[in-house]
Amino acid sequence: MEGQSKKIHSSLRTVEWKDNKVIMIDQTKLPNELVFVKYSDYNQVAEAIRTLVVRGAPAIGVSGAFGLALAALQSTASSKEELLKDMEKARTILFETRPTAVNLKWGLEKIMEVAGHGSDIDQIKESVVTTAKKMAEDDVKNNMIMGKNGSVLFDNNDTIMTHCNAGALATVAYGTALGVIRATKESGKNIKVIVTETRPVQQGSRLTAFELKHDGIDVSLIPDTAGGYAMAKGLVDKVIVGADRILRKGHVFNKIGTYQVATMAKKHGIPFYVAAPLSSFDMKNNPEDVVIEQRKASEVTGIGDRKTAPDGINVINPAFDLTPPELISGIITEKGIAKPPFEESIKKLFQ
Ligand code: MRU
């Protein structure tokens, strides 16, 4: 990590390329401090992804692309072949940081493809940086289009539940699920948000509550265990979440607990929507092929520095779960909204 600075931004930019360095908000410090970190080594970017300095599928995808662009700049290769070899090594290190979000693979593949087509070392270095920067810009544009597309599904005075953080902090800016919420608000509708705290890393309370409050959107925090209560009491009109990976038949992998929220929504007749860019779709794999990241026990045996479980306790700590298509009312993308049956509607998004 190089320089650190503290400043409050009016609109959050999660990850950015500046002067051949990658700048990120350190999300492990939120909500207490808004700290920016600056990296010039791809190994630092890999470590940042691994330790959740940056997280959220689209943000990880763009960070992977930026990391690989740094690797190209760091390389001292004297031939195109050597440069591609250095980049291949960096790609593996970046790829192995987190297994579930498909956007990471997408971001890395795109940069390797551009590098492979390059004519010489200088041209490759320039084109991978330009491509990674464009991917970041496209992410913001796509989120804004997605937001507009999704906003038609929400009505004036709706209370919308969300889980985890699929906001500006999970993307380059604006967000997917929270992008739809922002666009709904921008369209003039009055809305309220209920966010689950999202144990064990608390992306709901630390990040979603922080960024919605930062933008002046009415948000209430509930414990994860109060989702059923809120729905049964009629406090929730609709649910919207993001996705780490969506399969061709509409299976959605997202933050642990999403499946429970979707099941409760179905039980109470509440529409359950997913918002994600096309870069979050995996049209090849089946549900059983997807690796669910298992994280360290200490995330569950304590809160912050405080221990809340006995020493030596066995822990099961999956980071993601699978929500089956029958629980999902619609999948909002930058290319439109896919409705059930998803196999056909998702295919159309790619045509
Ligand atoms: O472990 P995280 O914080 O990376 O998990 C994030 C999520 O599950 C998000 O809901 C998902 O990546 C969608 S982000 C637009």
C-alpha cells in the first residue's frame, strides 16, 4: 500500500485508474472512515480482492482488469511472448483470489484477449490500460441504463428490501440493485429502503446503509433474522438484490442469505428482483460446477475484535448461496428485463 488519504466524496467512486496507479476505497474501513488506497503492483490488487478491500462482483471484475494492466506495466519483458507470459502469471494470481463472482474471469479474459492481439510491447501496454479504463466507464454507464430499465418495476411509496451491498461500492459507481433504487428515486418516486445487516461481514450495515445515507435515501437497518418479521408485517413491497453469477436457466449465486430472503418473499407474495450486468452471466456452467467460496471461521466466531463463540468451535462459513429461478420475479440488466421462463428470456438478452 502506498499513500493513504481521507476525504469525503459527494459521489462514491469505488475503483479508479489514475497516473498508472489503481485507487480504491478501502471498504474494510467503512463505515467509520472513508480511506483511499493506491496500488502500483498487481500483487497488491490481488491482496485487496482477497481481503475485501474491494468486493462486489462488478468491482472485482474491473479491479482484476486494472490489476492485469498494472502487471503489463510492471513487466520488464523484451518481447511480446515474454510480456504475455508475465501477464499470464499475474492472471492466475488475480484469478485465484475469489472463486464465485464470474466477473473476475470476465475482466481478466478481456484484458488477455486484447494483449494477445497486440503488435508489440508498447502497443500492448497502452491498449490494456485503455481497455481496462473503458471497462470501468462502461460499468458506470451500464449501471445507469440498468437502473432506468429497472425503475419501471417500482411504484411511488414502495418500501424496497435489499440484502448485502450491490451499490456504488460493489461496482465502479452507481450500483446494480442500488442503481435501480437510485434511478427509481431520480424518476421522482418516493421510496424507502430496508437493508439486512448481512452477517458475517456486514456489507448491509457497513456499506449499503453507509452509501444510501450518504446519498440521502431513506434507509432502515434490520438484523438478518428480522427479514421474515418485516415481510409478515407488510413492511416490504418488493425485494431487489445483486448477483455474483447468473446461470443460463436463471440460477442466481449471491451473498449468503439471499436464498432465505427470496424464500420468505415467495411465501409472502412479494416480488423478488435481481439486478446484474451481462458480465455477471455464466452461460456455460451448471449449478453444481460453481465453487462457493468458504471463508475463515473468525468472521463467524466474533464481531469486530469481540469474540462471540467458544474457542475451537467448528464453523461453516459459505460466502454465497444459490437462489433457484422459481423464486425470482425478474432479472434486470442493461439490455432489458428477463422474466420467467428464464432460459428463453436470458438467451434473448445476448442476441
Ligand atoms: O463478498 P462480497 O461482498 O464480494 O459479496 C457481494 C455480493 O454478494 C453482491 O451482492 C454481488 O457481488 C452483487 S454486487 C453488484
